[in-house]
Amino acid sequence: MKKIYSLESLVKINTYLGSVLIFILVLPHTNLLYNFSFLLLFSLAFYRDFFRELYIPRIFLNISAIILLIFMALQINISNLILPIIETLLLLLSLKLLENKKFRDYMQVYLLIALIFAGYSMISISMVFLLYLLIYLFLLNFSIITLTYYTQGKNLDLSLSQIKNIAFKSSIIPFLAIPVSLLLFFLIPRTNYPMLNILSQQPKGKAGFSDEVSLGEVSSIQENNGVAMRVAMENIGEIYIRGITFNKFDGKRWENTVPDSLRFKREFSLSKKITYTAYLEPTYENYLFTIDIPYRVDLGKFNKDYYPYLRKDLTFTTTMPISQRVMYKGWSILSDRYYEETATEYYLLLPEVLSESVLDYGRKLKGKDSYETATNILRELYRYQYSLSDLPVGENQVEEFLFKKKKGNCEYFATAMVIMLRINGIPSRVVGGYKTNTYNDIGKYYLVKQKDAHLWVEAYIDNYWIRFDPTPPVREEVVQTIDRPSRLKLFFDSVNYYYNAFIVNYDFSKQMSLYKGIKERVSEIPKITFSLREKVPVLLSLLSIFSITVLILTIYRNLRRSYEERILNLFYRKLKRYGYTREKAEGLEEFCSKIEEEDLRVSCLLFVKELEKHIYGKEKLSVEDFRRLKQMLGEIGKDEKRERV
């Protein structure tokens, strides 16, 4: 006996399914109070529609909606525009679900879901967004078609096969729209001007570096496994990624006080230069991360809002905070040092809280020259323990680190080395950034995570800034234990990388590069006639449209084939693999009788007799019959395979 389902229940299920999916999508971004309110009202509406009728005055719902709209208007400001709208639409959606719903009300629910989805696209267009977009397109088509049936009679009942048939046919429209959308995506002129940037809310806080670093702060960054950036380049082993430098330490906190007016003379050896493309996640700070030692970056002429400025300490700052994913090209030198003639007084400052024991400790490590002193300090600090927990605290954390705890995070090691260098009259500074050797061979890029955050030291010796990393090498093992990326994780990250590189970051410059590439290929075509070469781009466009049209028509024609035709084609293809082809005038049973293998012949005859009941009978092949026959077809030839084994 076939199961029968109420059309009204199906419409309700579609509506609640769409509502809960959009709620899950925006859940990480919306306020806890709004999330709780939505769940409460959603649960009440669900109970009302599926279990027990509850009377809720419509006037109460309308007044609540008006109050929500007023409250939303009071919440909106230029720096926080989208989220209040999304949160208000979410509550309006839950109120709409509480109403006695007719065709118009269901359509309003779908509209609210679409508006929330559109609002979310201004916050994020990640892979999750793309997945939800595809699900939403198919669900919306199915929901509207079932709702159309609902208008003809809400008491209609449908069998499972009928529901599946409606779902299958309703999916044809979005399925056929995908290739057309892809074509339009690449062909329609695009703009890089960030028209909707003012609509995006900037988060109040985000793991990562800021222009000040306190002792113990980097450990909290390293406990975050989020992606900081990706750097597309060849694998050169471990890399240091420079972000910001610090010169002044007050005993607890580092900051940069070096004026941009500081004069210097700098020289680079370009013999070891490299180029790379960086994809930096939003930092909401004004600096870029570059592979040490950088000398140039290029964000492209369409990213004028993030115009990079090279500072005196070889870091790049931008004219505005980086509030969206930014792609830029970089040029750096692979070296641990570079030549510079500059003033050094800013790099010799010592905090007033230093005790005599720290000063004596630093003086004992003095060597014959500055480089030997730095090496002595480095060797001494390697005896200490690297740790992300139980870090030194108190008024004098450096002393606590050196003489009591004797363990700490990278900022403790870098701070201790800079202090002891300065005690011995060697100018030095702390550099903040990332250090990693995690290379994705699938996507050919370095995967840099927040847990790779690192501080190291630059000492000014004989007019060279030289990099020293006082953190013990065991750091790499500790950091990797936080989350060592598996091959599968790297594969999915590659998918995300290519999605961001070619879809999210597909802009006018890439579009022009695509057109230019096509034009260059066309220019390589032999000169048949000048007029023909001029028409080649047009012909290529027409050919693309024609190919897509043929593909759509082919898919549509295959979908229109009856189940009888489809099962017969599968049967013929299977027998062809065994070396048997049916002649045009040959009957099905006659075709099976010429099979030499007895087991194969018997299986085919049983299948054909079952199929002929529908081909020559009154009852056409249903979905269930098609599946049953397809299963029988799968059993044909299995005995032959077992015998061969």
C-alpha cells in the first residue's frame, strides 16, 4: 500500500525547513538575544502548526512587527547597518510563522528568507554561502511549485512517488540555470569599487596582531586555529612573515614609537628575490603581512582604498583598516639580514622597572663583539622551556621569566633577548608576524594560521639588521600539536583557496586578463583573412552559447524519455559489454535466446518478461517499477563474475 502525504503538511515542512536553514546560516553573526527569541517563537509556531491549534490575535503580531521595525531603525548606524536589519528580519520571519497562513503569507515567508539571505551575502560570501545558495535555489523552486498545487486545493494528497517526481522536475530549472549563470559571471562587466563596504559591520574584536603587544598576549592568538592568510608561491621550507615591529617596552607592553621622519640609507641584494601572491583575511588593522625581507607590494590599481605605504622598519601599512579579504602581490628577499645606515637611539630604550639582577644577567653574556654577544644570549635562552600555559605574571614579568618560571611563549624570549642586547649597547627591536612551514602541495601555497603567530628579534650589528630567533626550536612541535592539518583538510582548504581566488576575487582586472588571454590566442590564428580574424571573438561567443544550448536541450531530452526507454537503454548497454548487440528487427526474447551463457540467458529472459508486462500491458512503468527493474538488471551477470573469480 502506497503511503499518502498531505499537501498542506508538505507546504508547511518546506516553509519551516527554509526558515531553520536561514537561521543556521546567520546564527554565528546574530545577537544571542535575537537567536533565543527566534528559537522560542519558531518552536511555538511549529507546535501550533503540527500538534495543537493555538489562537494568537493577528493584531498582536502586527503590533509586535511595528515595534520591531522601530527598534531596528534606532539600532542602525553607518558602521552597523546590516546586522540590525538581518536580526529584525529574523524576528519578523518567526512572527510570520505564527500567523494563520494562506498563499500570500507563505510567499511573504519566502520573501523574508530571501531578504535575510541577501543581507548575509554582504557579510560573507564563503563556500558556506555558495552551498546554501544552491540549496536555497532548489528548495525555493520546489516550495513554490508545491505551493501552486496548494492553491488548487490544500486538502490534496500526494504519494511519495508523486512528491519525488515534483522535486525532480522542479530541480530542472535551477539545474539548467547554473551553466548560464556561470557564463554570465565571466562575461558581464564587473567593478572593483567596494560599493557595499559601508554596509558591512566590522567586528569588535578578532584574533591577530594589533599595534601593541602585551606579554602573554600572543599565546591567546596561537590557541586560535583560524586561517590568517595564504601565500601562493613555491615551497622554500620555513618562512618568516613580517607584519609589525616594536621598539619601546614599558615592562609589560610593546609599542612602536619610531617616527616616519627617521632618516636612513638602505641597500638590498636582489640576488635572492622571490615573488608571491598573498590572500590576507580581514585583520581590521592598517598593515600588510609580507615575507621577510620585503621591498615592494602591489594591491592592483583597483584597490586604491588599501594603498600600501612602506615604513622605515620595512613594514607595509595601508591607508585604511583591512575589513575584507585582500589579495596582493609581493616581492621579497630571502635573507636574514639587510644593510641600513640609520639613527639607533630609538632601539636602545630600556624599561625603568628593570632590576639589577636582570642587568647583571645581561652583562655576563657580553662577548668579544656584538655578534658574539647576540649568539651568547641566543644560546642561553635555548636552555629555557617553551610553553603556551602557566606563563610569567606580576609586576616584573621579564624577571619572573628569567629567574623563576624559566619558561614562556615567544614574546617572552624575544623580549628577554632585546633587553639583554640593549643592556650591552646593541640596538635591537621585536618583529611580529608569523612563522610556518605548512605548505599545501595540492594548491601550491603556504597555509598560515593564527596559531603560527610569532615574535622574533632584529639586532643592529655593523650597519646590518640581522634576524635572531631566540625561541627554542621545540616551538614548532608545540604549535603543530594544536591542529596538524591532515591531507584531507589540506584538500578542502585548497577548494576554499581556489573558490576565493577565482570566484570571490574575480574582479574587473581578472576579467580583462581573461579577455586579453583570449585575444592573444586569437591573434595566433593564421591570417586567413583580416575580416575573419576580427570576427573570431564574436564567433567564439556564439559557439559557446550554441554549445550550452545544445547541452541544455540534450539534458532536457534525456529527462523527457520514458522509464521504458531508459531501462531498455541500460539493458542494451549492459549486454553490449558481454558482446551481444540487438538487431533492429529482433524481438527482446529472441535477442536473449541467442546468448550462449546459460545463467546470463536465463537472467535476461526473466528480466525481459517482467519488462514486457509494462511495455505491452496497460499499466506504464512507475518510479518504483523502474527501480525494481534496475535492481534486477544489476543482478544480471553477477553469477558469471563469481565463476570467473
